[in-house]
Amino acid sequence: MNINKFKPYQIILFILINILLSTLEKIANSNNQSIEIHSTSQLINTPENIIIFKDHVVLKYKNIRLCADKIIINHNTNNYKLIKCIKAYGHPVIFQNTQKKTSDIITSAQANTICYDIENNSIIFNGNVYIKQLGNSIHSDNIVYSINEKKIQATSNTNGNTTAILVIHPS
């Protein structure tokens, strides 16, 4: 097996996932920043420590926009202000982040589900995953990023193929 074959794939995943990771960490750990969520209906289930937003859900936080059919936020049992997990469902869920310094750089991702599991420190993208930034992209059925281990795993449900396109910009 040729190890060099996977280097561009690993580089692009690392770059794209790190941008998504830093953005989602900011959302989950934002104590002084408000998260704005619009939806047609909401359900707060205090005994289960969850909030469910349904139908045309748009989550906005600073320069981040997340559009989904449904978003479920699980809270910590002991401290309601601490978020355990944010899970978005859609066909697809669309994530967009415009970098503050240069509004030209947009990172976008889409998947059938995006789950940021704060307790296990991982981000899980499932179902027709597509991530793109600056001409670089990756397409896979599933992508799991372990934040603690700095490991990225992209898998295919069907033929084992994951497509990565890496554009190298001259300096």
C-alpha cells in the first residue's frame, strides 16, 4: 500500500475539520455570546435536558450559519448552561462559516446529520458528507473526527471510495 497516496487526503481533512471544530467549540462553550435559533416549532423537555427545534431551523452564531430540518441540543444534567451535544438533521444539514478576517474565505459542509459530541470531544458527519474550502473538498458517506486524538476517519458505506480534492496555492 502506498502511504503517500493518503497525504493530500489527510491534509485537506485536517484543515477543513479544524475550521469546523473551532467553530463548533465556540458554539458549545459560548458563555457570553448568544446563539440565535429560529424555527417553526420548539420543544423544551426539562426532565430529559433537551431542546428540540423543528422545521426550517436556522442557527446563527457570529459568522456561522447552520440550516437544518431539526436541531437537538442536549444539556448537562448538573448544569443546564453546559451543552453536552448538538445534533442537526436535514436533507442536507448545511453549515457555513465565513472567516472574520477575510470575508472571502467560506468553509461549507453538508451532511444528513452533523453531531458535535462535546462529552466525547468528537464531530460526526453522516450521510452524503461534503466539505469545501478554498477549492479543496472531500466527499464521503461518513466522517468522524476525534478532537483529543487528532484522528480523522472517512468511510464509505458502498464501494469504499472517499474522494478528496486538494488545491495547492502557490505562495
